[in-house]
Amino acid sequence: MSFKKYVCFSLICCFLLSGLIANSFTNYMKDSAITSKVKFALIRDKKVSGFKIKVSTIDKVVYLKGTVLASDEAVIAEKLAREISDVKDVISTIKVEKPKKKKSSNYFQKIVVDSSITGRIKSAFLLNQNINGMKIKVTTKLGVVYLEGFADSKRQRSFAEEIVKKTYGVKGVKNFIKISR
């Protein structure tokens, strides 16, 4: 191959490649614009968890991926993507996931109620002259009161249990008080 043919061949290749590169760059920019428009539409819509959905675009085909809490969100996200101009197709692999249960405020209410029961019982023990309240540990879990420690007699042990049973909110008593000798 002569030098002239080699130069001509090289120039033709460069020209063709530059056209392909320019075309690829143009397509990349159009795809980026579509991705931005779809992402903005998802974030703007109050019915969709837009931050949980990943968006990518290749040759004007929008790909949606992520996890949402309701199937409605997935349908709305796909609809919003299809409404963007220049979108050829939308492929969605959005998964619907049930929300994880959080500890409810009811859980914290139970803790407060248990603490209140424990406080009332401890106060009753300390104010009662028939029981040595300093020797008895009181724990409450979901309304069930656990008594541990020592009493001077079986009568004191029974008396402590009776005080607990008469306390408002108590659902049960587990008496592990031992008699000291």
C-alpha cells in the first residue's frame, strides 16, 4: 500500500470514527437529559419514593430499578417515565417490599406503664412497716411483676405479694422472694 493510499485510508477511518464518536456523544447527552427529567419527575411526585428508584437511560430506553413500599408507586413511576418526551420504552425492575415493623409508640407506652407500676409497688413497700422494702427487688415486664430478694418470714413474703396484686395495672405476679434465716 502506497503512502497516499495509507493516508487516505487513515483519514477516511478518522472521519468515520469521529462521526460515530460525535453520534455516541450526542446520544449520551440525550440519554442523560432523559434520565434527569425522569428522576426530577419521580422526586417531584408525592406518591412516589423518588429517592429510592434508580434511573438510567440507554438509547432512549429508560430503566427503573429500586424498592418501593406499594405497587401503586411502581406503576406511577413507570407512567411518569413514559410521559417524558423522547422516551422509546421503559423497563422497570422495581420491587415492592413490605415495610419493616418499627417499634410502635405502643411499645414505649408499655415501658412507661411498667415503670409506673414498679414505682408504685416500691413506694408501697418502703412506706409499709410490715415489709423491708430495701431487701426486695421489683421488676415489671408487660404488666407482670417479678419479686426477688429476701423477707424475714412467710407472712412478709405473702404480704408483699398481696400489695402487688392490689396495685392498679398489674396483670400477674411471679414471687421469687426467699425467706432469710
